Amino acid sequence: MIRNSRAKRFSVVSTAVIAAALTLSTLPAQAADPGVTASEIKLGYSGPLTGSAGLVYGKLPGGMKAYFDHINANGGVYGRKINLIIKDDKYLPTLAATQTTNLVLRDNVFALVGALGTPTHTKAYAAASLAKKNVPDLFVNTGFSGFANKSKYPTAFMVLPSYAMEAKIIAKFIKDTPALAPQASFLIAQDDEFGVDGINGFKLGGHTFTAAPTLYPQNGLSAALAEGALTKLSAVPGKPILILFGTTDTTATILKAAEKLDLVSKFTWLAGSVGGDANTLLALGVKPATINGALAASFFPDAKDSTDPYVSEFMKINAKYNTGVSFDNTVLQGMNSAMLTVQALRAAGKNLTRAGVMKAIESKGASFASAGLVPLNYSATSRVGYNGYWFGQLNEKGELKPYGGKLAVFTTDSSSTEAPTASTYVRKTVPKNGVPTNS
Amino acid sequence: MNQFITAVLTSLSSGAIYALMSISLVLVWRSTRVINFAQAAQAVLTTYIGYEVITRSGSFWLGLIVAVIAGGIIGAGIDILFMREIFKRASTGPIAMIAPVVATTALLGVIYSLIGFIWGISYKTIEAPVSTNGLSIFGSVVAFSPFNLLVLITVTISMVVLTILFQKTNIGLALRASAHAPEISKLSGIKVDAVRTLGWAIAGGAGSLAGMLYIPGSYLYPNSMAVLLVFGFIAAVIGGLDSLFGAVAGAMVLGFAINFSASYVSYKLVFPTAFVILILVLLIKPNGIFSSGKGRRD
Amino acid sequence: MSKVVTAKKRLFAFILLGWVLLIFSDRVGELTQYRGAFVATYALAIASIILLTGYSGQLSLGHSALMAVGAYAGALTINNLKLHPVVGLIAAALVAGVFGLVFGYAAARLSGPYLAGTTLALAVSLPTIANQFPILGGEQGLLFDVGAPPTRLGEEFSQYQWFFWISCLSALIMIWLLVNLLNSRYGREFRALRDNPIAAQLAGINTGLQKAMAFGLSAGIAGLSGGLLVMLISGVSPSAFPLSLSFLLLAGAVITGVYGLGGVMIGGVILVAIPEIAESIAIALGGSEGFTISLPDFMVGSLVILTVLFTPYGIGGQLHKLKHHKH
């Protein structure tokens, strides 16, 4: 048994040793805004690269980096090269908090870009003192509407439409479509902010489901359970609408269970934006015939649509700077956020400061060029990015085409019961060679 | 009625899958008195090997055979290179209980990382060797496919074969003796070390079988058997770690509990149900349903 | 007589350690203060495992769940009962302790792997319960805010230094109490329980109750460390307490040395430092994405394996052996 005075002495000694080691590893503070030098701008990303969330979003930072490499090869931002530091947080809040704090305190990034995950980033934002240190948190990749709250997250800018917005627009779409409106509808959702925000949004949209939503824990919906759930729902007459709000692997599990039970044509499938990437679904073994006719909402052009000018520019950049990675909706999302970031950095001027870049987004962000088919809503009072969706139908090749052949975009908000309104938004032309020249 | 029948069928297929894992965990326990958390990682690793064989040869069965053989070799390798050392050095006191568990857990992490190094982290799929479409009974499609039937049959055969091996053969006797009383076994002339390695090899092979039959119903990525490991362990504990029949029975109990509570109560309760069933069983029988009366002090 | 002197020496040593840490916190940057707070938190969590396993011989894979119980209790106390954060931390320890006592009593009949299995099931199922009751905040979780440092400490006093003070103070007090306990009759009873339960029963020790008490105590300490952990990430949510945390703590306990509390601080440092070092190496070496992501886990796992193989009594045990080499 260790005698305790010795153990304590030992602890004191070890403290001293550890103290020396750790002290030597801290960096001195910098005078001007950190992360900016005459030749470089350091940006940081923290998000899941593994697991179910990684399956959906793992390609995002790579897409961002590829775009930044393209910009760096074309003169950078006023001569400064962008250096993106990417951290994997495995979708764990503790890891996200430490990674983000490291990015701010150790790597001294100028700003965070594209941070991903709601339970993770809400903790990381506070832990890394982003508000106190005035670190810009640009284009956060979550559908959690809370990030638009300026008093709680003063340096955060959303980009994705919220899950509540998505649900409201789905509700309106169902109401307005004669083939769908009279049918029964059900929601199968992940038991976290996807599901909860979504349920709230459907309520705001005035939509009632035929039964209470089926919620399952993350990683907790096995094939057997999916089969049980679908069998129960198959007892409902007609052609019920099944709305799936979850990650792609679970969406695939549910669709494959439907294939097994020969229930694919029994339901109208509606995949939420998070788990609805057709390429991934096909790669996970879902049959093309199954996704044929499935409905999905999007706010981007389809990643397979090479006739779209933004998509074709991004595809070129992907081929050149992101070799080995196939271009899909996630890569598109990443590159688009990166393009917004570059425009924000440019608009802040040659004398780049943190306050400056945030002001630039507030005043000019709404007019940035972006691939989105819905408007950006940045202003002095609004931190909301995209706020709308259009509805499409998947075909056997996994291409999303506008429902009924005509593109119809709707915009809305996250908290009111007002119905979504049709939008006449027209995108700005894609910058030449994908390199913005705004100021 | 349809809901009830479906619940029964899905419980059977779930239970069969948990049984795959619980059998291999009980195998390791019966032959070495170690809870091998790395079992899942070994299973995934050999499934990746099977995946490579399938991709090149187009045959699932060839991949299965290679995977099981690889599983046996890797299991034996882990015992020779790793577990023997641990037992030599950490053999008394609480460290004896905790060291193997921690070591196999660390091994789990190391093997997962190696898989990430070699194959990357993206999701892959393996196609089942037989149809995964539901069987058509009296005109309607039920939630049970030829593949589910294959898994169930495999589990039953494994359980029977392995029970015969352990209870009725000399090798089985040697395995059990080496695990319970190594010193006495040595005196009786049993090569304890070699027998233990054999136990690890058999368990490794069983784990590979589990992986190759589980993955076609799910996806292949480094961490893909994590949930199965947890449920498999809980199932083994419910059934009693000393009984292979218990491993299967425990898995069935767990499968029924989870599927019925999901179907009739809520899908949110998957994990709490497992916990509640486990606690209920252990309150009545602290060593599992099919434990042999008085528990052994391990 | 000598016992009182030892107790006094012990108290003095702890106070001295506290002063050293205080001075240390003034001299280093925010990042080190933040990391130091994590070190203290993990050291405390490791101490709870050492108590349970090293001293009373029970193996638990569910300490992440016990930490979660403490964390949620603390958060609810601060947010809903609107009490001071210190009360919140005390509540974290108490609630988790009572929970552990009840659980330990129910599980007292379970031997090695059966207890392990039960605690494993606890670890995976307890966090999901947070989604069932709206008051627990679902997946978003609850806020855990200890507030800004008091103004009389000056403007330069950062939030991270405040975290460091709170976690180190909590850890020091708790571990000091624990060490005193382990040197008392209770400590001897625990060890008797671990080494020879039958003899312990014959000596009149109620083994079931003792096991439950050890579990409750361990749970209380774990609950406090859970409260500290969510203080550091400013909020509690189910995903902050994954099963892997239980295994991480177990690994930390083995590396520290499961028999004594002397090295818990080193265990804490290792849990904090190794992933960071591994990440730096991964970045320096470059390589494919799969490699970079997997290397940190590989290094942590390998370190644990090497420890188990070559120093099964952990670093603390190793140094203890060196000191007592005269035998």
C-alpha cells in the first residue's frame, strides 16, 4: 500500500514536472487579429468525419479545402493563401469542445468555417469562448435555428435552412399536391434535434400526422426493427406518405426493409435533406427501382446536374483538387460554403479583421454569389442563411428533378405559423472560373 | 395479428444475430475465463478480409471460408502473442480481473485503427448469399427471408456442434479443464497453453462467422459491430456465461424483449429495454438463466 | 499517535499541492489552464475507478453513466432550482452517490463479468433516457453554466483559469477525503472485501453492504467529475457520455495503477495529452484520411496494451515498487 505522504510528495514533484512541460508548450499571444498574416489566413473546421454523421457530412471539409486550394492557385484573397485546419470530433460534444478550443487557442485561427453538428457545436461555441473572443463562426452547417439568435451566438452565421423550415415547406407541399393531400402520413425520425425540430416544424406548418411519429435512438434502428415499424404502417389503407428524418444509413435501412417486405410501392417515400442523398443510398445497397419516384427537398441544384453552371464549375474544381472523391451534394455544399467564405473575406477588405468580416456578411452577404436556388438572408439583424426549399423527385439514376417538371421555390421562417411563400429569387451568375472578384 | 406475427419473426431474426456474437463471447469465456471485447474487432477485421475475397472472386461462400479460417488464425495469434503475456504478468489481485478486459478493449481500438489505415472509413456493403426478400406465406410477404433462415440454422447448428464439442469430447474436456483449473490440468498432462490457444482459435472462427452473417444485413465500416458487441455481451450474461445454450437462449430473450417493446410501446426504448431485462434476470438468477446453480468466484 | 501525525502531514501536503497549482495557473496561458482543468476532472474520475476496482475489487464498465447522472443532477440544480453552482456540484456528487448506492446494493450478488455486463448495459441505456423526459433537454441537453469568475479576481482572470480553480479544488478536496477514508477502518474493510471476501464475512463484515457502499462512494466521486466535465463544455447532453468514456477511464486507471491513488494526476495528464500528441504526429506524418483519423486511437490503444504488458501495476505501482525496492 502506498504510504500517503510519499504519494503526496510524489504528486507535488509530478506537478512540477508537468507544469514545466505544459508551460513550455503554450504560445505567446498575438497583438492584431490572430490567424491573419500578410501571406496567410488560417481557418478552422470541427465536425464528424466518422460514424453515421460522418457518412453524411464526412466529405464536406474536403470539398471546402479543394475550393480553397483552387482560390489559392488563383491569387488567394488579396494575395493571402487560405489554410483550412480540419478536426474530427466524432460527433462527441466533449471532443468538439476541446477541438474547437484548440483551434482558437492553439492554432490561432482567424475564424471557424462550416462547423457541424448541433449538440456538438452548441457546447463548442461556449467552451471555446467564441463570443468573448469575437471569433467569427461562419456558415455553421446545422439545421438548428437557435444559431441565428444573435444574443446567444453573437458571432455565428447560419447557412443551411433549419429543419423547422424544411418541415413547414414539406407540409405545404403535401397540402398543395392533389395526389398526396388526402393520403395518411407518418414520420420516422431520429430521436434528437433532427426529429424534434422537424416535428415542431410540421406543427407550425399545420400538418397533422395520422399517428404519433416513430422516434428511434441514434444507431438504434436495426433492420429487424425497421421491418416491424413498416409492417405496422402497411396496415393503413391507400398510399401513405412516409417522411424519413434521419441519417442516410438509417434511411437506407428503412428502404431496404421495404424492399424485403415488398412494400416499396405501398408508400410514397419522402426523404429529409440530411439522409436523402441518392448517391449514398445507392452505394449503401438500396435498389435504383426503390428510390425511383421518391420525393426529396433541396435548396441546391442537383449535384448530378452538370448543366447547372455552378455545379459544372465545382465539378471541375473537384476533379482537379479533390482527386479520388466523387462529387455529390455534400461536396457541393462544402464548396459553396467555401465560396461564400471567400466572398466574405474579400468584402472585408485588405485590412482583414474579425469584426470586419462579420460586418461584411451583414451588409453584403445577401448579395453573394452562391449555388443555392433560394436567397441568402444576411442583414444587420438576421443571421439566417438560406431559408427555403424546392421539391423534387428522384429517378433511378439518383438524379433529383423538379416535381411536376417545373422548379417551384418556397421560402419561410423557423418560428411562425405563416405559410411558406413562393419565391422568385434568381441566382447571381457564377463567377468566372469559380473565382469571386467581389469587394 | 399481423403485428404480433411480425414481432415474433423479427424477434427470431434479431435473436439469431445477437446469438452469433454471444456464442463467440461465451466460447472465449468457457475456454479462457476472459471477456474478449476485441471479439467484435476481430470479427470486423475478418469480414473485411472476406469482403476482399468476395470482391475478387464473386463468391460469398469462398469469402466466408477464408474469413473463418483467418478468424481462427488471428484468434490463435492474439492468444500466443498477447494474452499469454498478460496472464503471465498480471495474474493476481484485482489487476487480474481488470487487465484482460482493458487489454482486449485496447486491442479493440488498435484493430479498428488498423482497419481504418488499410481500408479507410467509408461504408461498404456485402451482398447476402441468398435472397433477402421476405418469404411469401399464404400470399402475403412476411418479415422473414431465406437469409434470416440461414442465420437461424447456422446459429442452431453452431450451438449443437459446439456443445457436443465441449461436453462430449476429450478436447472439450481439456478446454474446460484448462480454463477452470490450469494447474491441475497441467498435472494431468494437458498442454494448457496449446489448448487455450485452440479455444481462442475456435472463438475467432465463430466471431468471423458472426461478422460475415451480420454485415449483409447492415453495413461494413470499422465500428460496424459496436452495437452488436454490446447486445451480444448482454445476451451472454442473461443466458449465463457458462452455457452455450444459454448464449442462444439469452439472445432470443433479448431479441424478443427489444422487438416487442419497440413494436408495442416505443422505438425509443431499445437500450433501456436491454438494461431492464438484464437487471430482471440477474436479480432472480445472479449468474444468468442457465447458470449451473452456485456461481463461481472469478 | 503516528496516525494523527500522518493525517496532519497528509493535509499539509494537499494544501501545499493546492498552492502550487494556484501559482501554476497564474503563470500559464488559457489553453494550458483549460487542459489542466480536464486533467483534474479525469484524475478525479480515475480515482473513482481505483476506489471501486483497486480497493473493493468490483469491475464497472458503467462509470460514464454515473458521471452522466451527476452531470444532469448538477445541471437541474443550477437551472431549475436556481441554486449556486457550488451547490450544483455537491448535488452532482450526492445524487450520483445515492444512485450508485442503490445500484450497488442491487448488484451486490453479481460476480465479475456479470457485474461488468450490467454496468455495460447501464452505460449504453442511461444516456438515452435523457431523450424520454423533456425536463432533461433531449439530445440538445441542458446548459451548465458556472458563471463568470468573480470580478474581484481582476479583469485578467480568464474563464479557463476559473474552470481550473474549480476543478482542481473539487478534485483536491474529494481525493483528500477519499485518502483519509481509505486509511481508516473502511479502507481496510474494502481491501478485505477485495482480497478474501469469505474471510471478510467470517470476520463479521457485511460484504453486501460494503460492496454497495464502495459503489455508492465511487459513484459519488464519478458524479462530481461528471459535473466538472460538463462545466468545461458548458452543457450536458447524452452524447457527452458515450460508452467509450467508460473504457477510457478504465484505461486511465490501469495506466495510473489500479492499487493506489498516487498517480491519478499522471493518469489524467495522459488521458489529456496522448490524444493531442497523437494528433500532432498524425498531421506531421500526413497520409490518407483513414490514417490520420485512426492514428490517435491506435496510439492510445497501443499505450494501454504496452502498459498492461510491461507495467501491469501502472505507473503509480511502478514507482511505488522502485521506492520499496529494499525488499
